[in-house]
Amino acid sequence: MFALPAFAETVALEPQQVTEWKPVYGRVEAKETVPARARIGGTVTELSVSEGDVVESGQEIARVHDDKISFQIAALDAQIEALQAQLATAEAELKRGEALLERGVTTAQRLDQLRTSVDVTRGQILATEAQRDVVEQQAAEGQVLAPAAGRILTVPVTKGAVILPGEPIATVGGGGFFLRLAIPERHAAALNEGAALRISTETGEAQGRIAKLYPQIENGRVIADVEVEGLDTAYVGLRLLVTLPVGSRMALLVPEGAVETRGGIDFVELHDGAERAVVLGESVATDEGDFIEVLTGLVAGDKVVAP
């Protein structure tokens, strides 16, 4: 690429390689979309989040209650009380049997039966208490926790709704946000991970890069994820205009200052003082300055006056 001179002088035009850009729309999406599911079925008694809320990983967002679990715990408590009463009776009989054995009134076989009865009852108590712990754990699983840190995207249920086990209570978008593009497959060969992109936002133009290209083509389009620093994530699903490089071509470029417009016609002054009417294309920004593509009116080798 030729350098832009400091003072007015002539510049010999030569074809330069310029990047072709294609505008497409990208959608703001979360890198990870994870549903927060209920582990038990029942009634939603508490719902502490709504769409747009920011949550931390492990934060309680809802609570599900199942009345049957309370009844099961009450039934198991009754069984434990009955077994404890049986244990007290069996231990008392064992003590009497030991005293009778010392006096020679009973047999060692009968004493072994009493010991077995005590051990069996204790085992039944332990098994019932373990079963009660399982039911209590089921009740604790009514607490619905956020599976990841991020923003609540959807809340498909309401307080008082009856849900089934595994039904989603909310959807959490976490892991950061990116732009997802669907690019026509004819441009697939020109796409590379790490390629720089231009994104049009409400605050101006931002820079991004292709972070990931997905190998599966869907409906004739290549799916790509674009990382953008400072991306506005207030609205997930927001469409932003993205300009991406899809190839290159040769073009004649003149400095913007070399073009003068009079009467709606663009002119370029040549080194011999003659003026040439030209048809201009798009502007091209380079490290040397701002240039304009000349479609017709000039040919390679022409010398134009550059400021």
C-alpha cells in the first residue's frame, strides 16, 4: 500500500488488495443456557425470581412442596415410636431372662431368643430412621437452586402452579454472552476463527472476533459465535448488525482528499493538470489513511494529485 504524502504531490495508482465485507445480523445469546429444574413434583409455594434477574450459582430461586411427603414422615415417626416401645419391652424381658438364668429357672436357648428379639427390633428402628432420612431428603429437594451464575431468561411457571419432577422452573443464561451469526454457506471458506469483525451498536461501532465456527451447516448457513468486548446484555436475543470479511479483491484506491465534488460529479486531478470524472465506490480505511475505491474513470498507472 502506498504512503500518503505530507504535501501535495502525485501518486501513481496501482491495484491494491481490499477486503470484501458482508453485513449480517447476529443475535445476543448466552454461552450457556441451563434450566433450573424441580427435583420433586408438587406445588410451587415460593418463586423469588423473574425474567431479567441476576442470580448466583446455588442461589434459591423457588421452593416446591409436596403434601404427601409430610404424611410419609408422620407415618414413619409413628412406626419408630411403636418400634421403640417394642424395644423397651424386649430389653425388659431380656433383663428378666438374664436374672432367671442366674437362678437356673430358664434356659440359655430362651435367653438367646430374647437377645435376638432385641437386636431385630433395634435393626428395624435403624432401617425406619434411614427411610425417614430419605423422605426428609426428598422434602429438602423441593428447594430449587440456580444451576449457574447468570441472568434469568425465562420463568415458565407461576407461584401456586403444580409441576412434575424434572419440570423447568426457570432458564438461566450464564457463562458470558456472545453474538451468534448464521452466515450463508457460500462464504464458509472465507471464515476463520479469530477473524476481526465490525459490530454496529447504539453507542457506535465495536470490534469483535470469531470465537468459534460450528462444523454442522444448518439450513444452508454456517453458525458462528462472536466475542465482543463490552457487549450490552440487557436484552438477550437482540439483533445487531455485523460486518464480516468474506474475501478480497483488487481495486484502485485514491486518497479521500484527492476527490473534489462539483455539481454532483466527482473529479480527480491528474499530475498534468487535467481533471478526470470518476465513479467512486466504498470508502476503505487503512493504516496509511482513508481512501476511496475508484470504479471507473482511472486506470492503473495514472498519476493523481494527492494532498
